[in-house]
Amino acid sequence: MPEGLVIEKLSVGTGSSPGGHPSILSELDLTVAPGEFVALVGTSGSGKTMTALSVMGLLPPRIHVETGSIRLGGTDLRAAGEAELNRVRGGRIGMLYQQPKRMFNPRKTVGNHLAEPLKLHRGLRGSAARREALDLLAGAGFEDPAWCARAYPHQLSGGMAQRAMLAVAMAGRPELLLADEPTSALDKVLERQILVLIDRQRHSRRLGVLYITHDLATVSAFADRVVVMEAGRVRESGPVRRVLDTPLATCTKDLVRASAFPAAPASAATSSRTILDLHRVTKRFRSTRRGARPALEDVSLDLREGEILGVLGQSGSGKSTLARLILGLETPDSGSITRSLGGKDNPSGTAGTDVQLVFQEPHDVFDPRMKLRTSLEAPLLQRRDCNAEDRAVLIEGVVREVELDPALLDRYPSQCSGGQLQRLTIARALLLEPAVLICDEATSALDAVTQRKVLDLLLRLHRDRRLSLIMISHDMNVLRYMSHRVAVLFQGALVEVAPTAEFFADPRHRHSKELVAAVLPAPKAAPAGQHVEEIHAV
């Protein structure tokens, strides 16, 4: 019997009659050997996460395995009862998630979270469990494991929370680690640190890793094999270098091409007029920690008319605080923000409707109880010159402008993909005809193909509407593709501002050098126009 994870001919669906809904997964074959790093790659909706849920026996209601087998080290997981599956989850299988803070109980310390798998799966209690918890946290890269064990989830940064989740995942000494987009919300420095930690664990413990991702740069640097999925099927599989250097399936070529960003912005800023000026802005938040640094300190920065300004920095560097200050949602403790929008200066107060924000998580933007038409109409209700018919025309027009069918407006948010919701978030911002659009990690949660489409949409809107954009991101490929200038924040301070090409060719500040050095190389794009019929290269 083969070791590791073996999935054969797996089909997952609703069990509807012939002619009903097609299977979510169809005839899926997949293996992960001990010590092997397998990357499961595909666009949103391709079936990657459903594959992981099938392995853990955690499929949503009304969805179930129709045919096929799932075995782990010879154990038939399909035939296992709930008690045995509970011993497997968190024991023989460790799990890493995209949003670790959502998986922690906010009322429990990290140490308490670690105590549970140590007791259930290894029988450790008391001082033995505490010592093992500290060893796990040290192995996850914490310089002060004792502090982390006492900390609550809200006291951890995004990178620290993912490291703590890795320690929890390793507590049961698993044979297999299922990692579902665990680094897509992290900056590139933290992403590399997490990947190095995972790679170290798989080599030292012969840990099999099934890593779900849409980031082909991550795949090329760490994976042994890559499996490409589309519409619930494996379209291509093989050694990572072969698949990425000579992709055979059309969907693989699309992913490779979408990951290979050009190295310069698609357009040039044409105006030298400053429309937004921050002068020595400082913002502090109350903190119980002694010596806590300001969120932003003495930041001076400007935005020019028609410019795309990239703002780069690690988690906690002050990027989102900068956005809230520009929007007028926060007030600086010192310094000034002058907005020369709509032909007049506004040295203080809110930015009105001239500055709009596109959020990172589109699912959090819309009320799940409301149809999308109602959500988009809300910002227009205060306009006295706009009746119901006018609002409907405006909404449908802007939805078409973001390249969506207005029929989507009669759906609820849960009935749309992440890419569709992100376009609708942009549409809602455009309804108020802003001069400046702030995109705060607006594409980090999207797969590579959808991300590229949304970025190209923003470039077209920038050109057609003469918008100025502030692109807040930790993805340097995105900033290199979009921005005319790059501003780097580090621990609340602005440490470098430079034209994009100059910044990436010769970063000056030591932190800028670290950020650029942490970028994993993008895979080569498939030759344009080359067509090879989709095949299984299993």
C-alpha cells in the first residue's frame, strides 16, 4: 500500500440526477508522498479547496463524495467514522488557512490553542505540554515563544498569526500538511519566511505538503510537483520546472502568462499638478505597550493628477492608516493633509466623495442579506437630483463599465465569485465619480488570472476617467506593473520614494533592498499565440 496521500478517481457533487448540476470534482487523481511538496494550482472555482475539504471529510451540506477513494498511509478516509476522522484532523493531517485570525478563538491564548492538539493527539498535559508548546513556537520562528504563548490572537500581526497557526498544525506531528492559500494575504518577506518554515518542517519530518495556491512564483521556488486544476478536473501535472517552462494545457498557459507582469507601468503620468499633499503627518493610537511606536510618523508625500502611486510595506508598516487619513476616517495628531480636488483646496476634514476606497476583501463590503442592486444604490440615495429611474440607469451603466452583466445585480453576494464582487466594489466607488481611487490590497485575495483582469480594468478606468490611483500592496509585481512612483513605508516612517523603474533597479534604503530581494522570480510566460490541446500529463 502506497504511503502518503492517495486520491483516485474522486468525484464530488450534489448527487443530482442526470441532466442536473455537473460534478464539482470529476475523476480526480492526486498523490502526495512523504516529504513531497505538491502545489495544487488553479483559478477561483477550479476545485482546489473542495479537494482539501474532501480529504478532511468537511464538505459543505448537500455536497458529498460520489465516487472514488481517499487514503492516507493506507487508511481509507472515506470509510472512516467521525471519531476516527477527528483523530486524523489536527493529528495525522495539519491544516493552514488563508485567514489564520479567523480560525483562532479570540478568547483563548495561543498557548491554550496549542494545548488542545497536544492533549488530544499526543497525550501531553501540564509542564510537558507547556515545554512542547514553546518548542513548537520556537520552531515556527518566534524569537520569544513565551510571549507568544501568553498572547491573544488580536495581539498578533498577520505573519505572527500564520506562524502560530503553523505551530498548532504541527502539534499533532502530522503526516500531511494541507495549506490553503496560507500566504496570499502576507507581504513577500513574511511569505518567504512562512514558506521556508514549511519547507524546513517537510524535510526534517518527511512531512507531505499539499499547498493550494494561485501564485506560480511560490510554486517554482518550493514545489517538487505541480497539479493544475480547472473546472474540477486535473488538466496538467508533472515536475514543477517542466510544467512551468513548457506548459501544455491552455489553463496552465493562462496562469503563467498572468503571472509574468511587464516591468513598467502601462501609461505615464501627464500632469505635474499636486492634488493631494501630506506634510509631516503623524498618527498615534493608544497602546498598553510601553514604547509603542506611532502608526505613522512625520510622513510627507504627494499625489499628482493622473498619477498611479504605489505604496509598499510589510504588515503593520502603516499603509492602511495612511489610507484612512487620506479618506478623512482618521485625523492626524500633527501635520496636515491638503486635498486640491474638484478645483479647490481642502486643507482639513473629510475628503467627501472625491476620494473612494476599494477594499481587500470584497465579501466583507456587501451586506449578505441584500441583493447587490440595493447595496450599490445606497450611496446614491442622498442625491436629490437623482430619482429611482436615474439611479437604475447609473448603476447599470457603471456595472457595464467594469465589464459585468447587469443581471448580476439581482443576485446576493454569496452567489458571485470573488472577481465579480471586486469589480462590483470598484463600480460602487465609481458611482460617486471620485478623482482619487485608493486600492488597499484590492487584488491580493484573487487568483493570478482574475487579478490581472482587475488590474487591467483599473488601468483602463485610470485612462478613460483620468483617475488618480493609490495602489497599496505588498505585491511588488503588481506595483511594478501599475505604478509611476513607489513609496515605501517601514515601521510607520516613509523611507523611500522613487520612480518605479529606478526603485526596482536600484533600491536605496536597506528595507527596500530586503523587499526587492524577497520577490520570488515569476515563471516564464508561454509564447503568445502558441496553442496546444489540453491533455493530462499525469
